[in-house]
Amino acid sequence: MTDVRPSDSDVHRVPKWRGVFVAAIALLLLTGGLAIHQYFRYSAASERLDHAYQAIAGIDELSARLLDAETGARGYLLTAAPRSSRPSTTHDRESRMRPEQYRG
């Protein structure tokens, strides 16, 4: 049996830039993965921030209701008129109806 060797024209050498190309593709994949990871972190932080703003709005609303109830009670104590206590009882009922709104 004769040993057949390919001629120089049949052999294709691997280009020198192939390693650089593979490294660039790997870098692009890595940065894409990091971008997706950062997007999910941003999304989660945004949801937590929205929840915090809703809680602050609920606390502000509760504070306003408590101030109105206090004003109504003070008016009732000063005048002894049941009409003055009407806003106080209305706010008390409304605050009792939705306590889950103020829980985290």
C-alpha cells in the first residue's frame, strides 16, 4: 500500500483571525447575558419601588383620614353637637373597611 499525502493546494490552513473571531462572539454572548441579568434586576427593583410608593400613598391617605377624624372629634367635644362628629364616624368606618390596603 502506498501512503497518499495531500498536496499543498488541498490543505486549508486555519486562518489566524479565527481565534479572535471566536473570542469576539464569546464576548458578545457574555455581554448579552449580563444585559438580560441587569434587566431582570431593574424590573424587580422597579416593582419594589412601585410597592413602596403605593404604601406611602396609603400612609398619606390614612394620615389625612386620622386628621379629619381628630378634627371631627375635637369639634364634637367643643360644641357637643352630634353634627360635628359625622365626619369622624364616616372616616372611622372607611378606615376599618380597608385595613389590608395599609399592610405590606
